[in-house]
Amino acid sequence: MDKHKLQKETSPKSGDVFIRHGSFERYSQLPQYETFKEFLSNPDAFPLSEKGKEEIKKVVELIPDKETISLILSSPYRRTEESARIIQEELLRQYQKEVPIKITELLREIDIPPDVVSETEFYELLKKGGAETIADAVFEKWRAGQSGELPEEVEKRAKDFLKYTRRVHKWTLHEKIAVISHTSFGRALRRVIGGRQITLPRKDDAILETGGHYFIARNPSKEKSNLPGIQQEEFMVLPAEKFIETDKNNKET
């Protein structure tokens, strides 16, 4: 199917929603090296802040046809699990609908050792440009293959996740899935779907803000595929604005 035709024919109901977790406590300014190392190594640290909780409630309001969400998939990190529970609670409150949460390692953050940046480097980078400069340096070390989970392992994980969602939609009654993960995995997933290298520089893609989201559209002509791999144009990333505008137009007509 032609890419532009697929975009035109895709409706909010044919797309799952990928959501980055909400803001969390103790990390936004990276004040200490020990806090930074804990962030990279401790999935149970960093609960959602009050701001983060509101971010997730807000994103629920922005999802078109949110009443059709019937499964929530979450990374096994505290900040993602807490975000998933808020979505679950909001759907129950608004629609009296109990949506199950499934925790999966496929959605975890890219695994990078906590000593990827030394203490000296950390404070030099912090002084130079703050948290984003540190994040850029960490990503550069990772993409150069210097540390952590190999890029090919991340790519396989992203493809395995897409194949998993394919099976869910084919063999169950789940209509729309809400996916709660991290910005690094979200970027890798977006690149895999688009057929791009996941080791492209970090700046080559817009970075999801906390509580940010995009949609993963399924090509109706290929969604029943049993192939072991991911087919070209079987999935497509669409910005949140497209589905929000589509939903708005549908309601007005």
C-alpha cells in the first residue's frame, strides 16, 4: 500500500498509542552523580511526581477513542508502572471499564551501565549544558558500542514487541493497546518502524516529553500476517496531532 494512501485511510481506531511515562521525582536537574547512576541502574527508583501524575491524566484525555483501549502494556520500571495504573484508573473512572495491565521486559529502557559516564565527565557535562548534554553524551557512547545493551539487541526487542502486538490483535478481542515505555525505546521503536538505523544521532528525532505520545498505525492489508519478520509498511508511526485532528473532524461531522 502506498504510504500516503495508508496515512489517509488510517483512523484512530487502527492505531495503538505509545506513551512516555510522566515526570518523576529527584532527577530532573541531575544534581548528583550518585542520583544519575541510580537512574541508570535502579528500575524501582524515581516514582512519579505530582506533575507526572497530571501529565498522564492529561494524555488520557487526548487519546481519540480511548474507550476502545482494552489492554495496557508497561515497562517493568516504577515510573512506567505507576503511569500505567493511572491510565487504568482513569479508564475505570470514565467508562467503568477494567482494563488489564501486562508488564513486559520488551518495553524496558535501553540497558546502559551506570558508570558509562565518569563522575568527572558528569559534572563537566552538567556545567556545560545540563541534563540534555549528559543524555546526549550517554547516547553517543551507547551508539558507538562502547557500553550497554547492543544496538542489534534493542532492534530485535523492538521487532519482537511489534510481532507481539500483531499476535494480540489477531488472536484476541483487544481493539486498542496503550503502551507505556521510555523515550529511548520509543525512539528506537519509531526508527525500526520507519526502516531507519536506531544508532542515528539522538538529535535526528524529536524526543518525547514526559507524558508525550505518538500512535502506531497498523496496515489493515497486512495486520493478519503470520510472517516471522516485520513487513515493510506493516506499521507506521503517526504523530498525536494527526489522530487528534481526525477525531475532532469526525465529531464535527
